[in-house]
Amino acid sequence: MNAMNIYIDYTTVIDLENDIGTYTGAGSYTRDVISVLKEHGVDFKILVYKDYVPQKRYERELMPDETVLIRIKDITVFDYSNGGVLFLPVITGRIMAKAERIKKKYDNLKIYAVIHDRQHNISHFDPMDRYFHEGIYRVLSVLYVKYIVKKIVYDFLYPRWIKSIDKVFAVSNYTLQELNHKNLKRITYLYQSTSVARYSPSLMMDYDDIGEYILFVSGGRPEKNLGRALLAFRDFCKKTDTKCKLCITGIDRKKLYYIADRLKLTRKFTDKYIKAYDYVNAGELAYLYKNCRYLLFVSKGEGFGLPVLEAIQFGKTVLCSRQSSIPEVAGGILYYVDAFNVASITEGMLYLNDDKRLLYREKLVEKKKHIIDEQIELDKHVLVDEIVEE
């Protein structure tokens, strides 16, 4: 379809998923972009590490043979002298610094980047993050100094880095506004898509019949706010005779116990009401979404809020925080709470404990789902045009 060279960086996805978990929103987004480009007949190459072997089924489907892959040590050492477009679907501070070096060497190369959020998009330091760390990082002052230093360094370097990006794609208006800077050349807002709904729900190997449950995803990441969610769920259980469990992905039982103990939750309560799953694949995640009562997503900061979209595509409502970009995903159909206020989260859980209210929200979700699907499809076409545009 296109005459120019298009290179898609997948090395950052590999690094990211090796670091924080196999299933990430940014990784899912990247795979969706590759899939969309293939569907539209766009010719491109995917940059991967020399020793990379696609392990997961959805990666093998996107990278069926070596002809689509370029194996490199690092994206900065590849020869881009023929020009074209280097597309960076996942941006971190490290990759922005690499983009700057590449641009200086190859000024005939266009660099396009998707920025899912600004670093440190959480408005203030949260002392509760210490419950996720051991050793020296449990010391509050150490965590605070690290937070401040990273924020200062990023804010200092960002204006310089962003000059290297010829076109920026933002996945939410919140991110777009956070990115506003005089050094930006061009910015485009595109609604994020997700592939989870395309997978058939599959039962987990270690799944037992836990009955009715509320779903919480990516519990091992501090920004998802598991600590306050656990405290709110404890208070919810005290105020009701619920038999509902809290089912958490992205965290193993040992780490859950570690956090729960520091929140002074009893082992009896944790064992009775909370189920922890570590890594779940796309099919297992689809199963959890399909069968949950609702999704509890009280994240402290998001560039988009992909789990909200995933829950909606399975017809489930979400009890979610009103912070950062999250309200953009679904508008007024969801029930919003203050992510930093345990009592507010508990109140939201009590609200959705009423079956009539839950059914009402699910009906709204069903109507909104079709609107979102149309927006995703439209923006996919825009994305393709923006990438291949010369």
C-alpha cells in the first residue's frame, strides 16, 4: 500500500512486559496497531531484539515469519539512511532519549510516537506506595526523594526530547493537555483500542469456584491503588453481609499478604474474601471480565484507562476513580469515586451492591459499547492515514 519504509519498534514492548508483566495496556495497543496496519495492507517492518522469539499466540499471529522482522541489538544502531517513518507505539523516557539520538543522525527520518501518559501523571506523592516495597525502599523519605528526582529530571529533559518527535499521538485529551508544549510539532488525539474482547474466555488452570466476585486488575502496580481498594473492601464487608470476593490479577499470594499485613488486614479476612492471581493470559482475563460482578478500577493516574474499556466491551460496569483521563473513556455511564479517599470507594461499592442499580449501569454500558466500537473503528482508519501520510 505504501512506498516508504515504515519501522515499528517492538523492543520497548518487550522491555516493558519483561519488567512489569506480560499483559500491559501499552503492549496490547502496539499489537492492535500492527494488526490494523496488516488489515489495511500497509507494508512495514517490526524491530525486535536479536534473540527475540514470539512465545504468545497473538504475537505469532502478528509476526508469522522472519520477513516482517528486523533483528537488532538496539533501535539506535539500525541504519535508517533510506528515510521513512520510525513508529514508536510505546514511549518512555529512555526511548525518547534514543529517539533524540536517532533524529540527530538521520534528519530524513520521520519519528512518530504514541504517548499513553506523561511520566508522573499522579498529582502528588502517595505515602501508601511504600507498602509495595521491601528493604530500603520501604523508607518513606527514600521513596519521596526518588519520586521528586525523577519528576525534576523528566520535566527538565522532556522539552528537549519532544523536539525529536515529528508527530505525537495521544490516547486521551488528558494526555494531550499534559503534553502541550511549544516544542511539539504536531499532535493527534486517537481513542485507544483493545484486543481482549476478541479472545474466547478460558478457565484458568488454578481456578476454583469462588462464586460472585468483584474484579481488580494489575494489583501489583502501586499506581493502581490496591491498598485503598483493600481497605475500602474491608469496610464494605463490615457494612454488609456480602459473600462477594475481591479477585485481583497481577499479584501473587505472597505479595498480597505482604501488603495486607501492613494495612493491618487480618489473615482470616484475606483468606476468606480475597483471591489473588499472578499473570493471566488474554483468554483468562476475558473469562474474569465476563463473569465478574463489576470492575473495581480506582487507579491514581492513567493516560487512558484501558481496563475500563475492556470491562465495557464485556458488558460490565466499572466503579472507577475520577482522577486523570478515566472519565473520558466512558463518560457519564459509570460510577466515579475519589481514588484517594477510602470512604468514597466504600460508598461506591455500597451503591453497586444494589442489584437494581447494577442492572441500570449495565444497561447504560450496553448502549455505550456500540458508540465506543464505532469510535475505535473510525480512529483506526485515521491512525493508518496518519502513519502512511507523506
